[in-house]
Amino acid sequence: MTTGTPTDGTPADDTPADDTPVNVSKAPSEAGGSGRPGSGAAEKGAAENGTAAPDASVATVDPRLLVRQKGFAGYLEDLLRRLRTGELGSVPVIVGLLVIGAVFQLQDSAFLSSNNLSDLFVQSAGTGLIAVGIVFVLILGEIDLSVGSVSGMSAAVLAVLNINHGMNEVLAVLLALLTGMAAGAIHGFFFARIGVPAFVVTLAGLLGWNGLMLQILGPSGTINLDDDGLVAHLTNYYFADKAAAMGLATVCVLAFLGFSLLDQRRRKAADVPSRPLSEILLRTVVLAVPAYVAAAVFNSYKGLPLAVVIFLGVVVIGDFVLRRTSYGRQVFAVGGSSEAAGRAGINVPMVRITVYAIAGTMAAVGGLFFASQINAANQSSGAGSLLMNCIAAAVIGGTSLFGGRGKTWSALLGALVIQSINSGMALLGTGSALRDMITGAVLLAAVVIDSVSRRTQKTAGRA
Amino acid sequence: MSATPVLALRGISKRFGAVQALTDVELEIHPGEVVALVGDNGAGKSTLVKAIAGVGPADEGTVEWDGEPVRIERPHDAQELGIATVYQDLALCDNLDVVGNLFLGNEIKSRTVLNEVEMERRARELLSTLSIRIPSVRVPVASLSGGQRQTVAIARSLLGEPRVVILDEPTAALGVEQTAQVLDLVERLRERELGVLLISHNMADVRAVSDRVAVLRLGRNNGTFTVSETTQEEIVSAITGASDNVVTRRNARTADNARTTEVHK
Ligand SMILES: Nc1ncnc2c1ncn2[C@@H]1O[C@H](COP(=O)(O)OP(=O)(O)OP(=O)(O)O)[C@@H](O)[C@H]1O
Ligand SMILES: [Mg+2]
């Protein structure tokens, strides 16, 4: 649940540091079945509040509410209850990743080798970066079908400017990104200002930008990039120093821990509920394990890939924008109810146009990564299953197709799933027919989970 | 009560296709005054509210703010002036939590980053003054009951520093205690010299808190009454249109000379 919760995952209303238990959420009746361990504490809390603070009305514990136990046991119980009520979050996709890993490893022991895993990460960056833009669009409750074509067009713009016209590569990259942004803004304009359904606008974009790309590439159809250029490095550069990967993992873990503790202190100071220390530590460990495993994997191959650093950076920045800035709040608000957002004074068309511009920019970034992988821009750039993979990545990762819910981390997780299937199938040599069928089935499973969890959340009063 | 109304509507008309929803409506709200707007279902009350709030601007007529004509074309314009509105259809974002909804469009930031802690603290404070029980200010509003949602919507309107508060049927879904709280709140707003426009079908509530009652009938003004000098029957007959009949008009005239004279029609 992304909404306004400051640190994602659980509602921030956890057991505060003092002895007053604070209710977490409405009790679905079946979840109350297991003996209602907290109810005794609830009455105690109510009694305390009755005699104490004047602001008791918010804190007064309604005896019908499930009250969370203090500390770690309470955390686990709350987690299980939320899973039961359909708040699945990233759990299905992480389980899916583990299952995929296990299945392919049994078929071919090369799958979990550090070479393969490292390559898999690098190759997922292109899809994942485009999927970050798709996440923004999905939160808005819309769709963007043009991202594949836009990514191909941007790669073509870069190749033509840099190779054919000899323009400085940095400048060419910037212009390629601007092209993507402009294409996205055009979609946004027709959708938000003219009122054409986004589906149709971006479908037109899918065709139109692909045509423009062919036009730009000219008769030769393929332009090879500079082997030693900036774009070539995007997916081929590795920080060979082992300290790089470990350092990045450490920085991430410490930053997470630091911000969590800081947040906890601020909350205590302001007398609003905060996470217990045990939960912060558990979350840090849950983050640290994959971070260090990934670092070790990279280090036992060529080192930390530049592509992974950029991808992670974009995901983190995107997450920050969505959850910590007014702009992000506006995106969620428009996705939840554009009418309510408009009445709250939000400039709804502006939000829509900028979100499509973000999607276009991210498509261009992804396009450069794909060009980097083959070190060329050609007529099939951005074609084939690319578009579907990117949308699938966002949805598989747990961003809702129904709008109003999602996070950029789903782009990372979803892209890893898609690329794992690709990579595993390539190892087994099964060809694209089976691969597409399996990817389709995984996407269907993800959408089913999304729909069912939405329904369960509704009946559990959480959606 | 000061002489210039803080908000005055002059000759407001609004049309929806074949429906003339409002015709030449006049309305004045003074600082420190509670004006009740009453009328039957479909009389045009919510349409008038939306015209004032910039959600559905009027086709004709002018809005005066402190005696100066102003243009209200977007919700933002109304907010800038200091008009806070609670809509009948509550206009909350179901996917955002209570804090997110309360501060939507008006977030507290430290530099550019949202200050969730401060928003949460103020949200709890504000909701406690409205005597509302919400499981947590971090649950999505979709999971709240109708009355809880309504209280959130009311709380929302009090956050800025409004000078005029418009409440479109604020107590329709509220329980006994919460209704009393809202009526108390309306009186507190009056004490703070705010102008309040209260829409309600509940005559007891209207008479309890308002200074004047403006009646809309079929999209037109049908009289403005001073509450202390008017009986409930007179207001009701203005709402239902029974006052159009000669006998009631005559009875009213002889029964109470102090009655306001502004009956058009
Ligand atoms: N968006 C719209 N499109 C067309 N007609 C509308 C629209 N909104 C309102 N109307 C019409 O305008 C008239 C006034 O509606 P309004 O909602 O203002 O009534 P109201 O006085 O608020 O009624 P209630 O007491 O039931 O809330 C009605 O006849 C209604 O059908
Ligand atoms: Mg109405």
C-alpha cells in the first residue's frame, strides 16, 4: 500500500514507544478469530486514555479494533493478517522470483552462476527503466502503449546525431532524451487537454513514432555505435574494484537504517506512532541480505555493473518523487479520483502531461540501454515483445492496473522476473515460442493476483 | 456584523443543457454570519455551491469578494480567496490515507520534502477536536464509514485559513454526537468572524445555528428570512412553494410584519 504511508509496507501507525497500544486498522472479522490476543491490552489502553490526554478521541481504542501487540510478535501477526486480507504487496513477485530461480537451476546449473545472474541484471535494466515510466502512468490509472516505439526512436535520434552528424555524444544523448520527453508530452497533451482516450493516443504513438524512427534511420536501416562511447558503456562498463559493489550495498543499508531511525525519532518527538526498533532492524536485515548477496555475485564476475547503478538510482529517485514530494502525492490523487484532485486545486491536466513526459523520457533512457546492448540502432529497435515486457514488468512487480496504487520498486522486481524467464529459456535453448507463452502466463497470474487482492482488500475494507 | 458582505453573488445563472439550474440568484454572506441555504431536492443548492467553489463556474452573474468583483474559474481561485468547501459528494481520494486527503493540495513541506510527521500530528489534533473515531489516520479513506468520511471532508475544509466556509449537507451522514460537534463547529466559525454557508434539509439544525435562511426554489431565490423572526412554517412554505398561494401570503403578512421583504415572485 503506497498511498501516504511514509515508509512503505505497513501503515505507520505502529505500536508507539510508550506503553499505550495503538490500534492499527479495522478488524476483518475472520482475522479476529485467533483468540484476539490484543483485546486485553486494548481495554487497558482505553482506560489509560480515558484518564489521561485530552486528545483521547483519536487515540481512544475502540474495543472492536484489533490491537497490535507490542514488539516483534505483534509485527509478525500484523504482517500475516495483512497478507490474509489481500495486501500482498511484493510478496507474490518475490515468491515468483524464487520459484523461477529454483526451477531453472534444477534444469541447468549454470542459471544461478554469477556470470548468468550478473548478465541477467544488466539485461533487465532496459526493460526495468521503461517500466519505471509505466509505473507512473499506471498509478494515474492510464496506459502507455507507445513506449517501445519511443525507445526505438530515441536510439535512432542518438545514432544519427552522434554517428552520422558527428555531434558530441553527451549532447546527442540529451537530445535523444528530450525527444522521448517531447513525444510523451505530446501524448499527454492530447489525452489531458483534448480528451482523447490515452489508449488511442498512445496507440497512434506506437505506429507514428515507429514510422518516424524508420524515416530517421534512412535507407541503411542500421547505424553502429562507437564501441568506446558513452552509450556503449551503459551496459558494458563494470566497476572492477570489489569495494564498489560492497560499498554501494553498505551505503544503501546504512542509509535505510539511518533514515528509519531518524524518522522514528521525529515521530516520537511529535508524539505520533512510530515503528518499534525491532521492526526497523528486521527491515534493515531483509534489505541487507539481498544487497550483499547481489554485491558478492557481481564481484565474483566482472564487478558492479554501471547499468545496475543507474537502474537502482532511477528506481530510488522515482520512489522518492512518488512518496515524498507533493508532485508524487498529486499523481496518486489524480489516479485515485481526478475529480477530487481537481477540487483540491490540483492542476490535473498538468499532472497528466508531466506523467506522460516522464514515461516518454524513461522510454528514451531504456532505448539507449537497448541500443547499448547491441551497440547499434536498427530498424527493429523497440519492436517485438519490448512493449509488452515493459508493461508486464510493472504489473508483475505489483503495480495495480486499476490506478492509484504502485511503486517504482515493482519495475525492478518485474523486470527481473521477465529477464529471468528470458535468460533461463535461452540457457535451455527452448526458443521464443515457449518463452512468450510462459511470460504471458506469468503476466496473467500477476493480473489475477492484482484483481483478486483488490477484491479481498475491498471486502476487508482496505481498498 | 459588518456592512460589506465578504461574499456576494449577483444574478448568478447556470444552465445544464436543457435544464436551467439557476436563474438570477442573489446571495450575501457577511463575516461572522451563518447563512443557511435551503430548498427541495434539485432546487440548485449544490450547483450554486459548485459555482462559488469554481468547480462549475456560473454562466452569468458576478461574484463579489469584500465588495470587489472577482472571477472564480477554477477551484484554485476560490481557495486563493479563502473559500473552503465541503461538497455533498465528498470529493476524497479513496486510495490516499486520511492524512493524504486532509492535506491534499496543501501539503506541509520541509524544503521540498513532504513533512509526513507534522501532517500526521496536525491531522490527529484536528480530528480529535471533531470528536471523530478513526482507526488510524494512515488507513485509506476507502475503508472509513460514511460519517467518518464526512468528518474527514469537514476537517479538510478547516485546514487553510478560510474566510468563508461552505458546507453542503455536512451532517447528512453523521451520528448524534458528531452532528452536535459540527453544529458547535459552525458556531465556533461564526465566533471567529468567518462567513458560513450551511446547506441542510434538517430544519432543526438550520434554526439552531443560522442567522439567516435563504430559500432556493426551482433555481430561483424564494425569500430570505431572519431566523429569530420567522417561524418554521414560513420557511417550509417558501421551500415547498406553498407561499405562492394568495392565502398563505396574506396570512404571513398579517401574522408577522417583521418578516423580511425580499420575496421575489
Ligand atoms: N452536471 C449536471 N448536468 C446536468 N444537470 C445537472 C447537473 N448537476 C445538476 N443538474 C441539475 O440541476 C438541478 C439542480 O441540482 P442540484 O444538485 O444543485 O440540486 P440540490 O439543490 O443540491 O439538490 P439536493 O438537495 O438533492 O442535493 C437539478 O435539476 C439537476 O438535475
Ligand atoms: Mg445538493
